[in-house]
Amino acid sequence: MSKLAVVTGASRGIGYETGLSLAKHACNVMAVARSEDKLKTLQSQYPNYINYFPADLTHQSHLAELVEHLSGKTKGVDILINNAGALVNKPFTALTKEDWQHMLDANLMSVINVTRAMLPLLNTDSHIINISSMGGFQGSDKFPGLTAYSVAKGAVSILSECLAAEFADKGIYVNALCLGSVQTGMFETAFPDFSADVSPDKMGTYIADFALNGSTFYNGRVLPVALSSPS
């Protein structure tokens, strides 16, 4: 039986390409994002393997609807990829309280809330992959303007280590991938004068392969996946 993967932030960029790559491996995909039109485009690429659910995961009601939807249509979730997020490029002195709250809600609390809600649906030997950033990786070079983003992603990294310990008795594996620069639309908006070395499709292929096979060798790990900075 094919595995079921839930991918958040799947309407564009890395999440979109990760969903495609998982489908190429005959993995069933539930793609989640706010943009229904873009999710429909994703589904059209592999309609036999990709389904979608439009939701803003910062809203608890949307998350509850997603869980209810999955509960009635699946025998459990095997892969959860917490990819949804947002980026603000501002100097520390220019960051507002609203900027900080937005970064924490979009990059950290969404991971916490989705994981908590999905936990009853996760099968034994399931794999949670939290998408962090090199900005949230200890000892990495930090890029000016990404303080709030990096702090939130750093918390995602620590969260992943903690959840791996807490979920060990449930047979659930948890890892964080700290991505470097990827030429996504979000990246281009934040860094219009910088060209990343990695394309979304290459990163999506890597994440999909790690989601399917990484738990064989890793659990509770925070792993850098980068060729260059800024990240």
C-alpha cells in the first residue's frame, strides 16, 4: 500500500516540488496551502496520487477541518512535512512586534499546531520532517535582516529534537532539515539581487527522498542542507 504524505505550504516553491517528487515515487500526497488554484495545478500533474486541501494553518478551525477530512479518508499518515512558512527581511531595529509575531506564528506555531493535530493520525514508523533554515542552525553564518526569521527557525530545530525524544515510544521519527538558499518566489522577494545555487525542484527531490528514506538513519537530527548563504 502506498504511503500517505501530508505536505504543508504545497502551493508553490519547495512544497510544490516536494509534492511532485513524492507523487513520482507513487506516494499519495495531501497537499495543503491557502491557494486553492495553485493546489489544483499541482494535483493536475499527478491526479492519481495528489489530493489537496485549501487551508490557512494559522487558523485552528482550518486545521480541525483538515484533520476531520483526513480521518474519514485514510488509514493513517506516514509522512508529515511541515514546510509552510514566511520570511521577513528587515534589520533588527526595524522589526515591529507584529513582524516578530508573524514570524513566530508562520514558522514555529504552525509547526507546533499541525504536529499536535496530526499526532493521532500518524502511523507507527511515520516520519515528521520540519523544514528549518541555515539561519536556525547552530554555528552557521547568519545573514543580516533575517533575525526574526532565523530565531523562529532555530526554535523549529530545537522543537524537532525534543519531539523525537517525546515520540520515540510511539515509533514516530522526527528530523529537521535546515535549508540554505533556494531560488523560490519567497526568496526572490526577500533578496532580489541574489541568485541561489539550488532550484526548488532539486530541493524538492532531496526532501522527498529524505522523507521516504531518512528515518532509516536519522532521528532527532538537525541537518544542514545548503551550498551557500544567505539562507
